[in-house]
Amino acid sequence: MPAGNIILDYGWIFLIFVTVFNAFNLKARSKKFIHKQPELREGYDQLFKGFLVYLNIPWIVMGIGILFGGVPGVLSFFRPRDGNIYVLAFHATVVILWILSIWWFYFNGGAEFLLKYPGVFNQDIIPSLTFLKIHFGLSLVGGVIGMILMWSW
């Protein structure tokens, strides 16, 4: 790989670090809630592991594409219409994670689960289940709009 811009060539590593940092930040925030309610430890541990594993999948796919797939850098992932298989795989992982998160959150008790664990959202209290569902839905809509823009430009 020819020498290039370190941010564009290795930005995926930075994104992994950010995701890992956020997971450990969640773990640190959860301590005060676990101290008050020790029975929450297992759920917070599940969330921590989920952050580390699932939220890093797109960045790992991105890194594989850059290291082994001839993808010139991070900016290529904003151009899925170019048809690079690694860029398409990255976008597929994002869509699959969205689908799985929608299924878990809305149809498999995920929203109710998260309501018990306010440290996930860096708040001591989550106003309501309805608030959580609307917030999650709006976040997904924002991501979908971003994905549509990338595919249509």
C-alpha cells in the first residue's frame, strides 16, 4: 500500500478505538448503578460485550477492505456506488446490524431491557419507554438518510 494520509488509511483503527473507549466508558458509568443494584451487573456486562463485538464489526470490515481489498482509504466507504466488494460488505454489515437492532429493540424486549440500564445513555433516568423508542427510531432514520445520500451521490 503506498504511503498516504494516515487518517484516511488508518481511520478505521481510530473508529475501533472510539468504540472500545465508549464500551469502557459505559462500564465505568455502570459502576454507580451496579453499586445501588448489584443484580444489574450481568445486564451491564452483556451490554459491554455487545458494544465491543457488534459495534466494531463495520470497522473491522472496513479495515480488511483497506488492508487487503485495495480500498484506497476511509473516504471510499462514502461511495458505495463504485461497487467495490469491500465497501459493499461494509454497507451490508451496517444494514444487517440495523435490522438486528430493530428486531431486538422493538420486537424482542430490547427497549424494555435498556430502560433498566440508564448508564447506557449517560443519564441517571430515562424519561419513558416511549421516549426511548422514539429516540432510537429517529437515530435509525438519521442513519438511513445518510446511507441513502451515500448511495445516491
